[in-house]
Amino acid sequence: MGDIAFNNNSINASSDGIYIDYLYYFGYSMYGNSTFTMDGMEFNGNIINASGGYGIYWYTEYWASYMYGNSTFHLGGVEVNDNVINASNDGLYVWPYYIGYYMYDNSSAVVESWYIVGNNITSGSYGIDAGPYDMGEGMYDNASVAIGDFIISHNNISSDSYGIGWYVYCIGYGMYGNNTVVMGNTKIENNTINASDCGICLYYGVAYDMYYNSSVSMGYTAIMNNTVNSSDDAIYVYYEWAGYDMYDNSSFFMGDTYIENNTLVAQSDGIEYDIYYAGYYMYDNSLVLIGTTTFANNDINASSYGIYMYWEYIAYGLNYDYDGAVSFIMGDVHMHGNGIVAGSDGLYIYYYYYEVGYDIYSNASVRLPQYFITGNTIDAGGDGMYFYSYSSPDDIYDNATFDFGGFLIDGNTFSCSYGIYIELEDMPEESYDNASLTFHDIIITNNTLSNCTDDAIHLYLDQMPYYPEDNSNLTFGDVIISGNTVENGESEGIHVEYGPETRDTGQASTGNITITGNTITNMSESGIYIYYYPGALDNSSLTVGAVLVQENIITNCSDGVFVDSSIEKGVNATLSLGEVSIDGNTISNCIAPRSGIHIDGMEGTSITDNLIFGCDTGIYIDEDSNHTVIVNNTIKNNQIGIYVYGGNMSVGYENVDTQIHYNDI
């Protein structure tokens, strides 16, 4: 069968411009090596004025459906190019349903690439409302579907609803017995969109209910070089599922996602990226592999969030039947070179509590992304960068392994409420048997944070892990905060709450906290505040690295460096703590009545080679801070040089064994 082509027409219609329906059942119920071939569909070069309906409407059902016995179906490319459309409803409505629907016995379907290019669309509803729906649903016994690329580019769209709504739904749904679905790349590039709702919306539901050796492979997604002005989100990417109910050796591969070089003005979020039900109930040796996600060089002006990421039901119920070695792997997330002005948070990343890693058994393995957040400029009414995870993962058993990822936050410029806010609480919630968990480093370096109305850098790392039992273990990397410039804020420069804790017979080891080479000026509260409260209870074991506060320059703050501590150790527990050193800092002009260095409840602190001047008290050793060593400091022009609470006596909460030597006061 040749092309179906509607080209170079001039249409003035009181209803729809071009309306195609009831093209059903092409390649339907095919048996015994039968073949159906159709060259393609073309809608090119038309001028359409549809004052009462759709510009172009194309709806089909049941092509390549109920195929048996080596039968084949081939659909050539789909082209919708260079049309000029003015429509009261959707400009383009292109919906082929059920291509590759219930296929058996080595049957195959091929759908070549789609091109929606160079159209000029003015619409009363969607500009482009399109997508493949139910391609590869209900597949048995070595059936296959191959889908080409989807290219939407160089369109000019003015719409009273969504600019582009692209829906890829039920692709690889219900696959039984060595079936394959291969989908090409999706490219949405160089479009200009003015939309009264979402500018560019992508909705995915891929790889659901898969058995045996079935596989779904999806190419990369690129949303690049678009200019969008929208009354809602400028770009919205939503995965409803990505690997849901997978059995045996089934697999899902998703390519990389690139959202780059877009210019976005949004009355809601600049970019919203949500993932639900990825790796949801996986059994046996099934595999999900998701590529990297990159947000780069976008220019975003948003009334709400600049870039918003939300995750729920991720790596959920793996090897729930206690057998197998499921693998769930996510590539890294890169946020680089974006310029963001946002009414709320600039970058917002939220793991829904309990549901990013839940009920993981046997030899299952999970790898979540590391975040590389570099070179962004963010001016936000809320937080510059916000990350939140509570009680994720939860309930890890047997020999399962879980890699939570980590952070590199480097070379960014922030002006906002909290500059950088990271909260990890109860991570993991509970772990058992020989489960093993890893969290990589948190590295915050070379950022400039100014005019923050709350803490410039705020880390809340609490109860890591929470109720580890048996021989389960957590390895937590270093926290490095270095080379940052913090100035003119209304709270603290750097605020770290650090509370690793073990119970039962669980084990954990954490790296060092290193805060070095930062310049902190004109903060209304402490320049650097650390609340340090590790605990080992029952018969557990906890090893904590060193705390190093070195070579920072702190001027015109409340306390320069304030370290507060409460340490808990059970009678039968093993607790090993690294050194605590405050060394080589320059601290001046503390806001009265505050101190250059203030220690409260921290034992064994070494305070050496600091230069402190112009404060109420140079060094203040508060109660229950035993075995403090104060050596080789220069403490000048302070009302009190060194103050030790209660003297150096073992009475109540007073201090014991304070060593003070070779200071210049």
C-alpha cells in the first residue's frame, strides 16, 4: 500500500481542516507469514483555517493487531511538516492507537520515524496533541515491535492550552515470552511556544508487566533549544511507570535525557521532572537501566520552582518473593550552567518518604544517581538548592545492596533563602541480615552565596542509619565544604547537624567532615555551626571520621565557629570517633556578646593556630567539654581571651583536663 498524503492544500473550514478517522484494522488478524506494508502518512505544506474544530485530526486503531505465525507489518514514516494552521481546537491531533496489539508466534511490526517539523500553529486548545499509544501491548512468543525516532522541531506555536503534549503510553505492556520492543529517540528541538497551559509536556508509561526474556529499549530524549512562554510549567516530563511488574529475565533500558539550552518563562515551574513506579515490583533476575539526566545551559524565569524533581515508588518491592538478583540502576543527574530566577526554590529534589527504595530482598541491587550541580546562577525567593529524603530506603533485607549516590555542588552562585539545603533523615529506615548500603561524598565547593535570609549552607544528616539490625551495614562518605564565599546573610553561614547512629548489631562507618578555606562575612548568626551527635547503642558498631574546621576566614558574624555536641554510647556498643580539630582559622569582629570559637559538650577538641580578634570572648569552652587542647593561638583585642566554664575541675558539668599552652593573648 502506498502513501496516504494530504499535501499543499488550502483549506478554510467551519469545523475541522483535515479529519481522518475510521482507518482501522490495517494488518489486523494476520496468519502464516502474511505481510502488510504501508509506505507512510504525509500532511505537508497545507494552509488550514479551521474556525470550529481541529486543524489536522488523525485517529486510528488496531493496526498490526492480532498477528500470528511470522506475519509482518511495516508502516513507513509519518510526516507533518510545513503546515500553517489556525484552529479553534487542537492544531494537530495525531493519535494512532494499538499498533502492535496482541502479537504472537514471531510476528513483527515496524513503525518508522515521525517528523513534525516547521509548522506554524495557532490553536484554541493544544498546539500539538500527539503520541504513540499502546504500541507493543499483549505480546507472546518472540513477537517484536520496532519504532523509529520522534522528531518535533522548528515549530512556531501559539496555543490556549498545551503547546506540545506528547504522550508515549503503554509501550511494552503485557509481554510474555522473549518479546522485544525497541523505540528510537525523541527530539523536541528549536520550537517557539506561547502557551496558556504547559509549554512542552511529555508523558511516558513504558515497560509494564513483563515476563521471561522480554525487553523494552527506549532511546534518548532531547528537549533542546526551545523558547517557551507558558502560563503553567514551561517543560513537564512525567514518567508514570518505567519498569513495573517485571519477572524472570525481563529488562528495560531507557536512554539519556537532555534538557538543554532552552529559554523558559513560566507562571509555574520552569522544568518539572517527575518519576513514579520505576522499578516497581521486580522479581527474579529482571533489570532496569535508566540513563543520565542532564539539565544544562537553560535560561529560566519561573514564578514557582526553577527545576523541580519529584520521585515516588522507585526501586519498590524488589525480589519480594525472597529469591533472585534484581538490578535497578539509574544514571547520574547533571545540572550545569543554568541561569535561574525563581519565585520559590531554584533547584528542588524530593524523594517521597519511605518510597525511594522499599522492601528490597535477596540479592537485589539498587544504584541511585549521583548529583553534579555545577556552574549555575540562581536567584530564588525560596532555597537555591533543596534536597529532601526521609526514611528512604526502607526495609532492606538479606544480601541486598543499595547505593544512594552523593553530591558534587561546585562553582554555583546563589542569592536566596537557604542557599544549599540538604536533609537526609533516617537513611535507611531499617536494614536487616547482611544488607549493605553506601552513600557517597557530599562535596560543596567554590560556591558564592549572598543575601541569604536563612542559612547559606545547611546540612541535616540525622540517624544514618536508623535501626540497622543483624549484620547490616552503612558506609557513608565524606562531607567536604571548601572554598565557598558566603556573605551578607540573616542566619548562619554554614550549618551542619550530623547524627549517625547504630542499634541492635548493625554497623556503620562515616567519613570526615571537612570545612576548610571558606570566606564567611556579615552573617547575623554563627559563621560555622556544627551539631555533632553520633550514637552507638545495644551491641552495634559505629566508626565516625574526623571533624576538621581549618583555614576559614570569618568576619562580622555571631560566634565565629560554634561546635555543639551530644554523644551517646551503649555499654556493649563499639564507638570510634575521629579527631575534632579547629585549626588555622582567622576570626574577627564577632557580634557581641559572642565568641570567636565556642565549644559546648564536645570532648577532645584540638584548637590550634587560630587568629582571633575583636570578639567578646576569643575562645569559650562551655560545660562538659573535657580534654580540650588550646595551643598556639593568637587571641588579641577581645574582652576575654580564653574562658573555661567552671574552671578545670571534675565537678558536675565542669571541664576536666583542659590543656592551654603557647597562646599569644
